[in-house]
Amino acid sequence: MLTKANRLNLDTDIKRLLKSGKTFFLPQYIIKFEHSKQEQARIGFVVSTKVDKRAVKRNQVKRRMREAVRELLPKIEVGYSLLIIAKKEAADLDFVTVRKQLDFAFSKMKIYN
């Protein structure tokens, strides 16, 4: 679980990020990001019913993404806001693959310090 300071949970912040943030595409994820004036990196996760109709599976996908980001969080530069949106293909990934995919995406987005 991410600390409260690292969560992107306000509806206004999420809508602003969806509207004006940059987008990075992966086969399993869409990542919206922007640099803000926050003192910590903030991350939000979205797993819709398009991924899977069962809540158990959607929660499993969210838990894997959260844990992978929690491990990568110390390397993320301060002040970034990220919204990670899972696609249908994300339901088939194991934890190691999720971590590798997100690590690859963050390095390509150049948000590591």
C-alpha cells in the first residue's frame, strides 16, 4: 500500500491529469503523467470493468500494480503525478512482469532521478 502522501485520489486532480497530462502507452497499460509542484510523487490506479467483470480479479490487478510502484517509488523524481490505467491484457500478467513493464515505462518517460 502506498503512503497517503503518495496517493493521487482527488477527483479534480485525476480529471486535470486526464485532460492535460502527457500519455505513455504500453500494451497492458496507459500511463498519464505530468510534473507538478507537489513535494512528493503521487500515483493513482484505474482498473475498470472492461479489464474483468469480477471484482476479485480487478483488485488483484490493482494490488500487483500498487506493490510494483511501491518498490519503484524511491527512484521516481519528486513532483510527478501519475495515473496508471490498466487494459484488458494486464489481467494476465504476474507480479514480476508487471514490475518489469512499469520499470521500463518509467525509464522511457524519464521520470527517474
